[in-house]
Amino acid sequence: MGIYDVKGESDAVLVERVLAGETDAYAGLVARYRDRLGRYAVRMLGNVADAEEALQDAFVRGYRSLARCTDPDRFGAWLFGILVNRCRTLGKQRARRHNLVVHNEPAVAKAAVAHSEDRDATREAIEWAVAQISATNREAFLLKYVEELSYDEMTVITGASVSALKMRVARAREDLRRLLAEVESD
Amino acid sequence: MTEGNGRLERAIDALKEPVQLGHTFDQRVMAEIESGPEPRAWAYRFWAILDWLKRGRPVSVSPLGGLALTAGIALVALLGRSMLESEGQSTPVAAAAYGSVVQFVIVEPAATAVSLVGDFNDWSAAANPMQRMAGNGVWSVTVPLTPGRYRYAFLVNGSIWLSDPSAPPTLDDEFGRPGSVVTIGEL
């Protein structure tokens, strides 16, 4: 596998090269979007292992269906849409599996928080609180406030209306505010 | 900034911190890609053509054709409006409309704060706080609204979302919590 310096090459150029048969050019797109999309997947799914699975799946699906990316300059947004769907699917699978094993996850998480160092405790409290928000609201919140997308961009990625997304973001904010206050008061 | 907002902002900053994926992640992705089929350039052209066909584009119409088109659009709009009215979806029972100012009311004797949130204020809890009417647990707020269909809910004590018991519920199921619909017609 060659080493690709992706500086100066637009998404459209890299997509064109991949479609022309230069499979290795896709490594440039992976390197360009890995960190940002990886962060979203970790925050959405709550752990690195699941996030890597979802992200790898998204990159592979993106490659196999690259011909359907009809606006290659917006490859990143198109791939983000695939990742959002993979996170939804994997999140549902993990939720079903998890329910069979852990019946009181909040209590377990709070116990973990109570026994950690301050900085770790703060981080774990935030992760715990984010995990308590419904997946639909969490998705909208992360896209808006962490990935800083516009509502128009979010509409393209999630398929939801601007109005629905605004409601989800507002509810996520209220939930998160309440949950963080609860954790702090414990 | 309130304490709650400060906590939220700090949480958002923490969530923006970069995450570390496994150092072999890229290699694993490329290995899986190289083990499967390649995307086809001809398929790209097929989807590009399909996308082009789906896009809107300017259309040239002769004066006579334009007249016929306008008449057709007006007929469809009239038929559509009469069909919607016959389905009874536009009953603004949730609120009393006075011109374009709408009064929203809910009875919540135990509440300490109630806000009206909806499409019209971007679901902001701060935009339309409701006022308690003396001694009877009734909360009220008036909002100027232009004609249209709006989704809304009541946010009680900053965390409890309630639909309006006297209004139609939201007809779609994309929201995880209760909501109501109010339709303001041309007055």
C-alpha cells in the first residue's frame, strides 16, 4: 500500500481516482475523515471497539457504493450519512444484547463514577449522561453541538426534518442538563 | 450563564475532544476493501444521470402553454385544499385565536415553571415562558403566529414534556415524546 499525501487533492479528485481503479487512493479519504467520524461514532456508541466496527463498516460500504456518491465534492457528508445509519443499526443490536446482561446500567455507571479520580469521574459522568439520552436525541445533539453541523446538513445526513431535529436537540439539551445536575448532586 | 448551562457547555467541550482509534485502523479498512469487489465507474455515470434527472431545472413555456399550466396548478391547489378541509385536520382546538395572536393554556397546579415550546420558537424553553394566572393552577401565554400548522408542547419545571390534552396530537411518530398540533388559518 502506498503512502498518500492528501494535501491539495480534493475529495472529488480522490473519488475520481478510486473509480478509475486506484484503490489505494481511498486510503487518502480514510485518513481525511477517520478522526472526525471516529469521534462521532465513539460518542454515539459509547466505546471505541463498537465505534471502530461501525466506522470500518461505513468506510467499506462507502467504497463499495462509491458510484452512488453523485456529488464527490461532498464525499464527507455522504459518508457521514452512511456512518449515522451504521451507528443506528449497531446501537440497536448492542442495546438488545446489553439488556440481557446488565439490568441497572445507570447504577453501575454511577458506582464507577463514585470511585474514580476527579478528572476521570467528570469524563465518565458526561459519558454516562450522554448514554442515557435516547439514541435519536443523542444523534441530533452530537451532530449539532459536537460536530457543529447546520440543520440543513443534518437534514441531509439523518433524513429528518429541520423541525424534528430542532425538537430533538432541545430535548437532548434538557435531558443532559438534568442528568449532569443529578450526577453532580450524588 | 446559569449553572446548568455552564455544566452543559463544559460537557460539550469534553465531547469535542479527539478520540484515539486503534493504530492499525486504516490498514484494517484498506485490507477489507482490497479483499472485495471494486466500485464500477460505469455505475457512477448511471447514478449521476439518475441524479441529474431528479434535479429541478428551468423550463421554457410559450405564453399559451403558461396560461394552461397556471390554470392547472390553480385547479390542483383548490382540489387539494378542499380535500384537506374535508379530512378535518385543521381544528385549532388547542388555542383560542384572536387575529394572529394565539393564547395557549394548560392547567398544572403543582408546576413551578411552564414554558411553551414549538416549531415557532425553535423549541426554546426560554422564548415563551407561561404566566400563572392567580390561584387556579392555570398557566397561559399568548404568541403571535402567522397562518400555518405548528407542532408544540409544554415544558413543565424545565424537564417534563406534556402535550396539550385539548389539542390533536402530532400525526407523525418521529418525536420520542408527546406533542400537539395547532393550525392557524387565514383569519
